[in-house]
Amino acid sequence: MRVGVDGRSLIGSARRGVGRVTADLLSALAARFPQDEWRVLLPAGTAELPRGTIAQRSRLPSRVLFGAAPVAGRPRLDVLLGGVDVVWLPAPAPVAISRDVPSVLTLHDLSWIQRPRDFTLYERAWHRVAQPGQQARRAARVAAVSERTRQDAIELWKLDPSRISLLRPPVATCSPTAGGGPHDEPFFLWVGALEPRKAPDVLEQAWSMARSRGLGARLVVVGEGRLPLTGDGVERLGRVTDAELGALYDAALALVMPSRLEGAGLPPLEAALHGVPSICSDLPVLRESLGADGAVWVPTEDADGLARALLRMARDPEQRERVAVAAGRAAAARADPGPPAVQMRALLVEAADQ
């Protein structure tokens, strides 16, 4: 089977989110199913592909290569890859595919529809051009990373439930390296984009409250974005490598994730594989991932509640241990990339045979 993969999320260094999930799953697919051809289309930029994949590189950046594709109908991704049996789209994005070539679409969340004002005008225009609802209806199979996302997509786009499957992505440890982060004093850790749906503004307010009430730990922020997250004891590291992130996970008191909306919520699971607990917004999708006891739950938008959770977590090692153990069980169950790879290949086969 020849599988074409939209590889634009793999471009760039120290990738997180969709790019990390795509890379991990593609690596497992290529290793487990070497009899298949895994052809990846890459726009201009730097990307390290897993062994066993075939790269088709373009000198054009993603916006130029794909921007007009849904309207013009070309360039077609499958044609650029020299012909394939099925296309895997790791996330909704502007793309053109030949009508007789089936596709499998992965949905991570519906944030651009549920919280459109969290995005810039350009990002909203890009999402409109992508026509995600049309992509989902056209796809022979759809893979949703959480049951919440699956149900939202079925309801929003009136999809046939038999065509949209739950496919939870694998969770990997980040092997640490020396010098990955500050180890001289206790710190909490933020991992994620600094954007409205992640609620850095709520954490900034809660952090100020907690520091005024005697919190001595620092806050280390991993990630980039257009929103500030500043304050006394806050250190922004921007992007880090996986090895550096592993060292940060190993040393942190806890991960903090006060999001307003999440698709799957991988950082708390990554943290749990390093024996680190999390303080999270009480979102159904996060409870789905971590279990009822797998985090300290705080209502969304509750800065005071988050401040109290930070203080207690810093002062109560027994709570840290209890939550980390509960979350670790959920994370361990998803640490093997084999089952998701088998499930994804089955969806690709079903789509190709349709």
C-alpha cells in the first residue's frame, strides 16, 4: 500500500502538538509496516523524517504550496507524491486531493470553530480556506484523538458515526539530558502554546495570587505564542528540545494546564510518565485522558482556585505522589505506539479498499 502523508506539521525544530503526534505515529507506522510505502510531502523547511519513510520535498513554503489548493484544485498532494493509494491528513489544512484518491483525516480538536476569536484574522481565514467540515465529510475515515472531539465532530458536521473512530495518540517519555532546565529550586512547569484557549492569562493572575500568599517556587514556561505570561518568579524558555523538556519534567513539582479547551491534552500524560503530577482545568477531555484521580482539578477561569491548588501542591508531597501515581497508570496504558499504529493502518486500509 502506498500512503501519502501531508507532512507540513513536521516542519521546524522542537515541534510540539500536532507535529509531535504525527512524527511519533508515523515512526511507529513505518517501523511496524515496512511493506508499505510511506511518502511524505514536505514544504520548504527543516524536518527529520522517521526511518522507513520517503520524503518528497518542495522548495515552496506551506502557504504558497497549499494556500490556493482547495479553490484551484491543484497542486494535488497525491500527484506531487507520484501517485498513492490513500492519503493521511494529520490535521485539517488547505489541500487538494484527486477525487478518486481516498483520505483519512485526523481531528485533534475543533477549537477554530468552538473558539474562533482565539485565533488571528489570518488564522481564521486559513481555517476557512481549509474547509474542515468538507474535508471530514469527504474523508473515507476520520480519526478523533478523544471521544469528546469525536462526538463534537459528529454533532457539528452530521457525520456517520461508523466513519469516525476514536484513535488516542501514543504518549512518549522525553529522554532527559543534562542542563535541560533549572534544578536549583522548586518550580512548576507550563508546556504549550501561549494562546487564549490555553489560558495563560488565568495562570498569570493565579500565579500573582499564589506568590502574594507565600509561594516560593518558580514557574518555568515552555512554549511560544502571542500572549504574555509574566510575573515574579516566571521564566520563559520558549522552545526547547525533547531532551531538555525531559529534564524539566523530571525536576518539576507539577505541570500546570489551566486550558479553556483541549483536544487530547498530552502534556499531563507526558509529565505522568516522568512521575510528575498535574494541576488541570476540569475539562471532560482531560478527565477522559487522565482518569478521575489523575490530576488536581480546578474549574476553568478560576484563578483563585488555581492559586490555592498551586500552594497546596507545593506544600504537600503526599498529594504530589498520590496524583502522580494515578496519572501514571493512565499514561502507561498509552505509552506503547504499537496499538495506535495498528489502528491507523487499519483505517488507511479500509479507506484504500473503499
